[in-house]
Amino acid sequence: MHKLAHFCFVSAAVYAFLGMALGITMAASHDHTLTPVHAHLNLLGWVSMAIFGLFYQAAPHIAGRRIARIHVGFATLSIWLLIPGIALANLGMTEGLAIIGSFATILSMGLFVAITLMARKSNVTEK
């Protein structure tokens, strides 16, 4: 397995575990204030990172490139900013971190769009 894909899968598993733990904690306490945190952690952390891992495993000619490592680093940073940012916003403290995390998340996904387009073009020229 490619190192970058492995990092994505390990990250996805950790985010899934944390999302499940938060879900169980909310259910046990009957306090669902952080439901958006739970949802975003599962969707961006578990699902997106797992999909990135699948993509980079299927496209090793892209996974070895610097732009792929930048993407995964930026996607990770986005999660680390957005998840606590949503929690702070839902608790009525501040929306600043959620706003920064949101912009980082969409920029990260824009980079992934560019990478997927680049992967198709480079794969066609290599065959």
C-alpha cells in the first residue's frame, strides 16, 4: 500500500472512532448540541479521508507527487480547524475558527478536484 494512502486510511479510522465516541457520548447524555460536529467529523474525517486513500492507492503515479502530499496535509489541517471550530460556534463562543476551517476545507477539495483531473490527463499520456 502506498504511504499516502495508508496515512489517509489510518486518519479515516481515527476520525471514525472519534465520531462514534462523540455520537455515543451525545446519546448517553441526551445532549445533542454537538450533532454538527459529529456529522462533519464523520463526513470529512472518516468518509473524505477514506475516499482520498482509495484514490491515492488507485493512482500511485499521483500519490508520489508533492501536490498529493500537500493536498492530504491541507485536508488534515482543514479537519483540525473545522471540527473544533464548529464545536466553538455551537457552544456560542466564536465562529472564527469554523469560518477559517470552512475556507480551508473548500480549498482542499478544490485542490483534490485539480488533482483528479491531473490524474486522468497524466494517466492517458503514460499509456
